[in-house]
Amino acid sequence: MRISKPIKILLGFLTAWVAIYPLAIIVTWFSFMFIAIGAVEYQAAPENLVFPAIFLPIFILIMCSSVLQISLTAFYLTHVILNKTGNDIIRVLLGISVFFFPYLGMPIYYFVYVLPANPPTWALAVNSGQMVASEPPETNPTHPNNERSSGVS
């Protein structure tokens, strides 16, 4: 799956936002709470300040970030499924982490498979699914289609 450079940069910013916004929400929430406490000390009406200045912008930001996270989860899981150049085990583990731990799984998958033009060699598929045996299978010269003779001719 080929992605153009501007789209990769946009995905990087959106992925960083999904990873950073929980901390930003916590810091913003506590800073607004201290502002509301300060407003009470100056005898301002905190109920007039809480909803329009604190709750509504935070609520809209959380809703937009949630929609963004669901959209990015769908994108990354689609990329995991369609990315046949990646190692199956790593793709499955990163797909599970994108779904259950998006704050860690999305940035890791982005830096391993989306951002680089060629993923690292350890993250590439080994072969086309063929297993290579260390020894050739034993064959019976009288029955070449049977791998091992059963003792009965």
C-alpha cells in the first residue's frame, strides 16, 4: 500500500494527536478547574464560567478526538490487513495493539510501516509462506509418490 509523502505527514500529525491528546485533556481540565476555583475566590459566578468556557470546548475537543481515533483505527487496521510486505506476526501484534492500545500501537505502526519508504528488514515478510526443510524428505525409489514406505509392497 503506497501512501504519498504529504499524506504520511498528515497521518503522522493525526497519530501524534491521538497519542498526546489524553495528556492534553488532563492538563487543560485541571488548569480550568483552578481558574474556576480562582473565580470563586473573587466572587465571580462560577456557573456562568464553567459551561461555556470549560465544559463545552473540552466536550467538543473530546468528541472530535474520539472520531479521529476511530477513523485512524480503521485506517491502521485496513493497512495491517492490506500490507503483505510485513511480517505476519509483527502485523498481527501491531494490529491488536492498534485496536486495544491505540496510544502506543498507532505510533509504533506508523514509524515501522507507514513512514519509511521501505520497512526495516526485521519487519518484512520472510518468504511467500513456504517452509524450507533442513533435510530433503526420504523417498522410496519403488514408490516415488509415497514419502515413506509402509513396509508393504
